[in-house]
Amino acid sequence: MAIALIETERLRFAYGAAPWAVDGISFSLLAGERVAMLGANGAGKSTLLHLLMGLQSPCEGSIRLLGQAVARTPEGQRQLRRAVGLVLQDPDDQLFAETVLADVSFGPLNAGLSPAAVEARAVEALQEMDILPLSSRRISTLSLGEKKKVAIAGVLAMEPQVLLLDEPTAGLDHHGAEALLHALRGKNRNGVAIVIATHNTDLALDWADRVFVLQRGALVASGRPQQVLADPELCHRTALRQPLLCQVEFQLRQRFDLEPAAELPVTPAQLADWLEHSWAARHGVIR
């Protein structure tokens, strides 16, 4: 049975006297889980990430880490930061050292590890992100995709149990985004939970085990992406574009009067299989 790494209960946070930026959110995040957090601008995604990381303390509600309540104190925030790593949308907001190796080594070095342990952590993180050959490069010479991988490696070097990423594929071309996501997949197999805040519903459908949909600070839907993103009314209400595969499946059903798929296809191959079997069933063809 998967372990609940983080649990929140009726979490609320506001900036001053403004309306709730996070409004009564409750969920649990399991070891090895991949979650896509979806929502329009201003839905509360970044604020929720900051609460989970301990950069902000909730006004109301609670956060539990491995079953233990996290106090709303500076020590409680430090407790979260030891277990949770956050990668910002713009890597230039996170990278500051001259070289790749120096930047990735910074966290373990300041955690008081020995030089040998620091080097081992940094090399392992660079290997996990498939960028070890960049270790001696200056940060200023890297591409956006390379910088994003270095920023992630710097967080991984701290060995977090939960990895939070704010729009990690923003600004990347298709190949760059695929390379980044591929590099992350091994961390799930090691039990690290990964949460991606994104507008990209196609990415969520293909990559995530679960999706959280936020609207005006509230969690309005959660579940498997095949189920949640198949709801056109929900997507319209929360200003999300339905995944392209979902739109194609709907158009095919309408045009050829086919039965809906038992579960929304998440790959082109699955869509083709559904169409083939639906067409065969419609015309009485035994396959």
C-alpha cells in the first residue's frame, strides 16, 4: 500500500485582506505518485505549491507530513523544506552559481555534508537528469531546457520525498519537454512523488496518475485524468482546454454514431484501437 507523504485538510491562505488564494483544500499525496495540478491563471496553483514547500504558512487548516502534523511555525516550515523540493517556472530565478556543478552542489554543501558526500549527491542528480557532461559548463551558456534540468538537479541533490514543479515545460519545444519528463520518470520509481502545476491538459492526460483541478483557490475536481478531463462542462467552467485526444474522440463519436470509449484514450494508439473496435462492432465484423 502506498504511503501518504503529504496530507492537507481544509487548507486556507490569503494575502492580507484579499479573498482566499487557497480555499479549503484537502487531499493526500502518495509515494511514487504523479499529479498534474491544473487551473487557469489565478486559480491558486503557485500559492498551493508554496504552502506545500513551507514558503508560506496556512492561515487555516493543516498539513501532515508522513502522518505527523506540521506546526504553523518557522520550524514547521523548515520541516517541510527538508522533505519537499520546489522548482520554479523560470530557472533564472533559481540558478545563481557560475557553473552547473557548483549550482547543484550548493544545497548539499550548505546542509553540512562532507565534500565526498556533496560530490556524490551532485553527480547522481546530474546523471538522473542526463546532464552530467554539462557539469563544468557556465550557467550563462546553457539553453532554457538545459537550465531547467540543472534547476531540477539542484533540488534532487537534496533528496526530497516530494518534488514540486511550476510549469516545467513552459517555453520548451516538444523534444525538450519530452526529454525533461523522461528524465523525471525514474524518480517516481524510487518513491518520490511529483506534482506538476501546468495549463497543459495534453501533458496531464499522458503523464499524470491523478489530476487536481483548481478554480478560484478551491479544489473543484480530482481523480484519474481519463475521467476528470473527459468532462467538457468542467473544462469549460475552469477555462481549461480539453485534451486533443478527447476532442477527436468526441468528434468521431458524433460523426459516425459510435459508442463512447469505456475510458478516454490517452495515446493515439489507444484512440486508433477504440475506433477500430467500435467500427467493427457497429458493422458486425468479428475480429
